[in-house]
Amino acid sequence: MGEKSKKSGEYGEKSVGNLLKKIGWVTNINGIDIKCLKGEKHKLDGSTSNRQTHGIDYLFQYPCPLIDRTQQNVVISVKNRKTYPKTSQGITSKFKEFLKDISYAIECFPHDPRSRHRVDNTIKSLETVGVIFWLSSEDEVSKGIIEHMEMFRNTDDLVYKTVYLVDNKRATFLLESINYANNLFENCKSEFYYPDTGFNIQNIGSKKSGPVLPVQYINSNVLPFKIIDANKTQSLLLCLNDNFSEDYLRRFIGLAQNLTQKWPHHVILAFPDYRESENKEVVSFVKSEFSDKDFVDRIKVKSFKQDIRTLEED
């Protein structure tokens, strides 16, 4: 059992490592130990000895394109298991265990010399966040557990600001969306789109897109891309990890309007399950509700999951 668990963990780290390359987190450091400064508080469950170190699977440091002059130090923990727990209570209990582990590492990380490394000389603020990749090797790749998590209180006095959770469903959505964006047009260039957040006034004028996924997008149900085709035509692509519906379409057309400031020639809204033969009339109806006809005419609705049925799309 121990050998199987070790191999599972190794394959999980390899899968996550390859996914990190896809999202532009290519300068990460993997497999490091940091000194534990609160050995008694952070001791492992069932252990009588004080903790000496914390293992970090990956560390990624980058200037956040959504917040001016802020570097985010992303502490990454990979948990690869055979299956997910079968109940909401089981899922919540196991997540709290993982959260406790990464929060202890985050608490000690600011005292490690690597935490003070600045990726460029414009950085004024350092922020540490955590990401837990909790993957299952035998459950469906579309299996989501976040929506089954029960509410819980921080009763263990854990110290952390933000921790993101990525499950099978979110990891698969990231991979499928990126692959779709890269192949949307022939010889196109795709980048993650960085909208104006109100906190990136200095950066946003010169850089509205880039190869690095902001950590704030890591488990989002909406991924924005800027696509430039061979003719230098610019398009906005929104991949949506929710099934197609009239209400969601209405919301995301409004979101696209707010994000773009009318710069794209085309706006593509991509759902996982859109079928043109079944949903075309709904699209026409919802588009007719918007007064900006010039913008609405630029919108196309598609599916980012490619199979024989998506060939029916224009």
C-alpha cells in the first residue's frame, strides 16, 4: 500500500507539473522543504515530536497583473488520491486536513529566505497564497467536489489569507479551455486576458493579456482569453464551466460587455454542452434583449468540448 501511495503521489505531482506549464507557471520551484518555526503547534497528528520542516510541492512567484506592484508567492500542495470521499462530510473532513497542512506551511513561509525574493524591482508588496490540487485518479475527470463541501468554521486557529482548491473538474476545465483557445483559429495566439480591476491602473495600460494565469482564476468557472489570429484580428473568448442556459447566456453577454470596452472584433462564449441545433433559437432570443446591436452581432456561442457534434457550429 505504501508503494502504491508513493507512486500515486508521484503521478499526481507530474500531472500538476505539466498543468502548471500550460498556465504559464513555468518558473516554479518544486519539492522544497522550509524550516518549521512553530514545531509544537505544527506537529503531525499522532506525533509526539515537534515538527522540523514543511514540504512544499511547488512554489510559484510572479508579479500579479491584476494588482499593481504586488508579487504573489503561491505555495502549492498536491494531493492525489485513488477516489474522493463518498459523502459531503467525508469531503469536508479530508479538505480540512489538507487545509491545516498547507496553512501551517504558509504560516512559516514568510520566515524563509525564498519568501523575500522579488521577481523584479517594481514590486512593493509581497502576498502569500495557497493552492491545493486535490485530484482523484479513478473518479471521472469531470468529478467536482467543491460544490459538495459543507460550511465549516476555522476552529483550529489556522493562519492563512487565501487558499484555492482545484479538483478534477476545475483541472479538466483549465486544460480543455486552454487547448480550445490555442486551436480556436489557425495560427492564432492565445493569452489570458487581464481586465481592469481598479487595482491594476498602472499595469493595465500596457499589458491587458499574457501567458501567466493569475492565481485568482485558478478555480474560477469563467476563464477569459484574448485571441489574436493570423490577420491580427483580436477576439475575446470566455470559457464557462457551467452548462448552457438562457440565464447564464444573458449573464455572460453582460460580463463580456463589461470586460471588453468594445475592443474585440469577435466575442466567443464557449459552454461545455452547447448544441447549435438545439440552442440556436435561445441565443437569438437573448441577444435580441440587448440594445447594443453592434456588440451583440459580434457574439458567437460555441462548445469548448470538441467532438463530432460541434462540427454543426458555424
